[in-house]
Amino acid sequence: MDCRRVSALELLLVSGGVMLMLLLLLVHGPAPVAAWGADGHHMTCHIAEPLLTPTAAAAVKSLLPEYANGSLAPLCSWPDEIRWMWKWMWTSPLHYIDTPDFLCNYKYERDCHDELFHMDMCVAGAINNYSSQLLGYKAPSANFKTDAVPSEHEKNAYNLTEALLFLAHYVGDIHQPLHVGFTGDLGGNTIMVHWYTRKYNLHHIWDSEFIFRARDQFFGGDLTALTEAIYLNVTTNWLEDSLKWAQCPSNSYPCPDPYAEESISLACKYAYRNATPGSTLKDEYFLSRWPIVERRLAQGGVRLATLLNYLFSEDGTSQGLAI
């Protein structure tokens, strides 16, 4: 999720070398990156995968490229990796929502637009859009892999692969509180603080540094152990909460607006509080906020699984979680 906004000038400065990068990406798959950074997205999708119904799990597997080896989690940061490429720069506003400074609330009609006020160009709009696309998924026929000439089904499946990866990523993004932050500081991107002994912007700290520190301090640097600990909470200690997180108002899916409302509320209550420019954030900030980050990662995984279970269900009804 590490986000820096793309300006109109930057759009004009992209060189032809980007096309070569895109070609290499399509041939070899996405290159790994060291960063709600890449680790956060991997965790969200890793938590979601065991919660998929057999039908949804089969659909996800059928849409993933072969190099993914049937696992969604390693590709969940793909939209961050390609957003600097000319073809994909239009997706930059889809990673976040800017809300009016200090109001601490979110309204779709007011806030879901890009800098040019094109409506639906925000992370909530993206979740709605890619969910709608995935509703068009149909299970492949027996000869899907062997047709000599690409069928309309195969062409559609390629587009749905992109839709799946975008959706999985954006469900993660909307749960990072500062992805629904204030317009004036670009979701904390312009607030420079000291995180222990290092200087970062506040957005990056919530994207990545919380996860890095929890991984190293509590799990000896083992991200898998951290992720599995959160998943264990989802299915045991937090099970009652997890079942509530999975619900949408009026049983209508998707429902990104409540997730955005949660994020801006948490941003005001926890992320921005005591994090003024130039301040130093240490254990008091980290230890009091880590439970928030931990639960947002869990909620993202639970809600992604619930949404995919619904989108890929055979009868178009909510399937809940495969617990």
C-alpha cells in the first residue's frame, strides 16, 4: 500500500521503457518487492484463502496465472507494482479516498472522485466495479485449456484475472485507516515524523512499519507466523467478531462504504492523534495502535473471503465464511 500520489506531470514523463517492464511482467510475473505495503496485502489475502468455500477457491485458482501455483496471496500487491506503468497510471486514485480535513467522516457522493472530480474514482468505487465484473465469471469448460484459438471465455477470463487481483488489493487498501484520510495531508503522506530513530511519513508507518516491527518484535522476523497468529484469532478468539465483520447491511454485497467509514474514524482516533509533524513515535504509539492494525488486517481478510464467496457462488447468495 505504500502510496505516493501521481501528478499530471508525472503522467507525461513516463518513458517508453515502461512498456518493456510491462512485457517482462506479463512473461515472468510480478517481481517481488520489500514492502499494507506488500507484506500487509500478502497477509490479508493469506488470511482470506482458507476462508473460501470450495466453489470460490476453485474459481480463484482458475483465474490465477500458472506461475502463482494456485495461491492468491503472492499476487495481492500486483496493483501497487504496476501503478507506475503508463497503462495503469489511471488506477492511482483507486487506492484511497480523500475526505475533508478534520470532519472525520466519509460520504460516497462527496468523497469518491479523483482530482478532476470524476466520480467513482476511489477505492470504494473500485471495489464496486471489480465486484460487478467478477459476477460475470463462469466456471471454465473441460476443454478450456486445450482450445487452439482463444475463445471469448478465455479472453473474458484474462480480464477477470485482473479484476480479481485489483479487488483483492483494494479490499486490503480500504482497511488501512490512512487510505481513507484527510485531503490536506494526502492521507498522512505529507506528515513527516520519526519512527523510533528513522524518519518516515505517517502513511508509510501505517502501511508497513507497524507490520515490520510486530513481525520482528513478537515473531522473530517470521511474517508467516504473524499471519497465522492473526488467522488463528479470526477462527477462535475473534470468531464471533469475524462472523459480524463478514456481514453487509441488508445482506447486500459488496459493501465498501462501512469499511471506509471505519477507516476514517480509526484514522482520526488513532493514526493522526499524537502524530504531529516532527514528533517522535515510539513504544507508546506502537503498542497502543498495533491491536488496531492487527484487527484491520483480519477484517480485510475476512471480508475479502466473504465477498469472493458471494461473487463466485452458484446461486448468487451470501455464503458467509468457510469456517
